[in-house]
Amino acid sequence: MTKSALLALLALSAASVPSFAQIDLSGSWFPYNESDALSNSPGPRPLPLDFLGIPFNKYGQERGLLYSPSYMSVPERICAGYPPHYLVVGPHGVKIWNEMEPLTGTTVAWHINGWEDRAPTTIWMDERPHPSENAPHPPGGFVTGKWEGDVLVAYTTHMEAGLVRRSGAFLSDQATMTARFFRHGDTLTVTARIDDPYYLTEPYYLTRLFKQDSVASIHAVPPPCVQGDEGVPEGAVPHYMPGNNQFIGELTRKYHIPEEAYMGGAETMYPEFRKKIKDKYTIPDKCPNDCGGPGKFGLRNQ
Amino acid sequence: MNPARIMRNKIVRSLFSKAGAAVLVSAGLAPLTMPPQAAAQNPGGRGGAPVTAKAAAPFDISGYWVSVITQNWRLRMVVPPKGDYMGIAMTPASKEIADAWDPAKDEAAGNQCKGYGAGTIMTNPERLHIIWPDDNNLQMEIDAGTQTRTFHFGNWKPEPGTKPSWQGESVALWQSRERDARRDPKARYLQVTTRNMLPGYLRKNGVPYSENSVLIEDYDFFQEPTGEQWMIVTTELRDPKYLDRPYILSAQFRKERDGSKWEPTPCSSRW
């Protein structure tokens, strides 16, 4: 055995221990949004103030109650994007690829494409530290990754404040996200734990599913977001004053969901909460709107 | 040139030498450079006594688990209104049946458990109690609807002529994400395939799945730094009769310390 070959063996053995279980995540991944059809489906949005199953504290709820859907029509907001947790609450598919160090082939970063209203994500795998707490918060946040066995774990800090559900549910810019990427053959399960010291009483877990798309229909470069005038007067920021949101009670009127459910916070996530509303809920006679059905499954593919 | 770069160059050069390649092969490291792929492996040793499914478990799945409902809340925590089919790639035949949904008829026919079949039971609000009754069978009790599922490992085969049931017949294995499943026994997840189910509901408001459906489930596990344990279940129901494409859902479970909140309840068509 030559000296150089022995050197190669030793170096590769050492370098390969952590990479042993690394799984290839690269490719185009088509979204399967059934798990959160009410939020992730393209087109229909969840009803305003639908905070069902979100572990909000009172500040999170109060922030949400100020929300008007027209808020997103302010020119500065149209293309302002969503924070990185839009990965698990958006409607889009994802394209994932790795960036390699050219000599050793070591993956230094994983990239997830952006979408018209979501910034691309770079997951740094080179053990670099997260920036100072005073550093700017870019649209994609700052993300580092590591392998836990055969599962990629990505930790995001420095996020912008933004919607975690298109119902007016906001999280603060102090929120962090720990996302786990579980691959099962051609299925990718992404589970995110979101923490927010300002608006959540406990971690908020969300899971999103994808199937590998062999025709690579999902592009690395997202379609552009086109800013436009949607009729909001210059200088105005659409909102509701506390207690005046016209959508309060909308879930009750349309779906008979008691207010204590959509304003209930963390306890609404658990099965025993159903006992609290059992005597208050009656099944509505018919679906009021956005009901789906054959051929109405999705308005667009990605 | 800095020492790190010199070292890297030596490694790269030697990898391309015949001697380097021979070393890799003889050391069994060549597969490391191959792309990983999922590979099934039933528990079993190499020449010795077979390893049981329980012994091969990469994580402790036994205990009490509670579902954490943060998605599709309105469709899962209460019975949604008739005609609410959002998010289901249903066929016209499916819609015809769902449009005729009548919970009173289901009750009269003793079909209250249609919304508790294996097809979608994991997404119901519920608690699980999972035990190993023996070394190659995993039993999952579910308090909502008082159902029991059994996952059979090894070479278990269903008996011919077995009547369909709500929970069907499930074959399980510890699936590997890697080409060589023996390399890292911990790098596995539980995969369960279920057939022979009675026709049931994908959603409690009467959206059907047929008796020919096949359910494939993947169970992933992780532990938070606090020690809290989580299980994520990815379910894929294939039903060419009533679905235009597989119906894929996820369910999140957190492990509980004990069974103090365990509360079996009967099946219900209206709640």
C-alpha cells in the first residue's frame, strides 16, 4: 500500500463518519398539500382570523386581530415576501440542490429555490456560526444545517416578521425555525418546529409533504414578483383597530366554530380540547365556499 | 500553498490512483461514494440467530402518544359540513357517494366507525398506546373510536380468506434510507403497508375510500434537546376507484409520560 493511498484511506474514513448517513435530497419536489389544504392550497385562503391550532399568546392574537387582507396590497408588501417558514405553509414545490467544495466534493451548503413571494434558502453545512443578534434579517433568514443520522436538520434565525398562516397569523422577527427533512424514497416529509418568544406560548409544529418530480418542472429561478398598484392610497396601511375587525366571528357564522377555538391558543392543538366545544358545535348543513371536488383540487400545480 | 490545501490535493490524487481505488474496495468503503437509496431489510442477522423486530427497533416507539393538531384543524377536530372536499383529489364516483352522506344512516347500519378506518385514522385527534405484545408484532391502540391496529414484522403472511376489517392487515418493516441497510441500524424508519380494509371515510363527512385501497405509512422519530420525543407519520392512501392521485397526509405525535390522559371513546358519525 502506498503512502498516498493510506493517507487517502485515513482521510476518507475520518471524513466519512458524519457523511455516512447523509441522504441525497437534490431534485425537484412536487407539493402534496392535503395535510394543510385549508392553508397551503393555492388560491383559496383560510378565512381571516383562522388561528385554529396555533399556540398564540395574547400578543399573537392581538397582532392577528389588527390584520386586514388588504395589508398585502400595500406596494411595499406585494413583493416583500414571506419568512423562511413559508417553506412549510406555502403552496409551492421546491427544488433542492447541493453546493460542493470542488476538490473534496464535500457539501458546503444545500439550496432551496425561492418562489415569487419567498426568498431562496441557503442551508450552510460548514459549521459557520450564526451572525450577531444585531445583524440584519434578510428575507431568507440565516440557516445552518447538520445531519442527525440520515435526517437533515436546518436551523433558521434572523427571519423577518411575517405571516405563518394567510389568515393574519403573524410571527415576530425573533422567531426561529428548526426544520427536519425526512426522505422516504420519492417522498419528502419536512417537519418544522417554530419558536417565537413574543407571540407563541409553545413551539408550533408544521409538516409538509412533497413527491420527487422526475420531469424537473420546478425551476431554481423563481418567477418574478410583479409589484403593482392595487388601489391602496399612498401612505395608508390597511388594518383594523383593536376590537373592530369585521372578520371576528366569520368562522362561527360560516362553519359554526366557537370563538374559543380560534382564539384558544395552545390548548386547541390537543384532542381533549374537543370536549370544550362538543356542546357548542353543530355540523353546518352545507359547505359555504371553497369546497373543492372533482377537478377543483388545485388551481395551479406548484 | 497552505497545509490544508496540500493535504486535499494529496487525497484527491491518491483517490484517482490504482492503489487508492484498491484500498477503498478492500476496506469496504467504496459504497460510501455511491448515492444512497431506500432499501428494505427485514430484521435478520448474518448467519446467527434472527434479530427480532423489537430488538432491531431504531427508536423506542412504545408508550403513549398524543396527536398535535396544527393543520387542517377545521377538517379534523370537528366533523366538517357535507360537501367540504377541499384538498381531496376525488373522482366523480367519490363525489356521488359523498354527496349522499347521511350520518343517521351510518348509525342505523352500524357503520359509525367508517371515519376510524386505517385509511385516515392516524390523522384523527387521538392518543395512541403502542406496545410490543411479542418480539415481531407491534400493537397500536387508539383511544378515539377504541380501535386496535397490529403491525406484523418478519415473514408474516395474512391468512387467505380473512374478512376485511376497519384496520385491515398490516405488514411492517424497519426501512432504511441507505443502500446498505446494515451500515447504520439506527438510520431507519418504520414502514407499514396495510390492505384488506373495509371501505371507510377519508374525511368524516362521507368522502369514501374503497375496499381495494392500499395504505403505506412511514413513521419517523426525533428527539428534541429537551428530551421530548416526536413521531411524524406520513400516510399515503392509494385508491384508483375514488382518488385521482394518492392521498398523502401527515400526522404529528408527541410522546407522553404516562397514560393519564388516555380516554377510549366509541366511534361516532357526528362527532
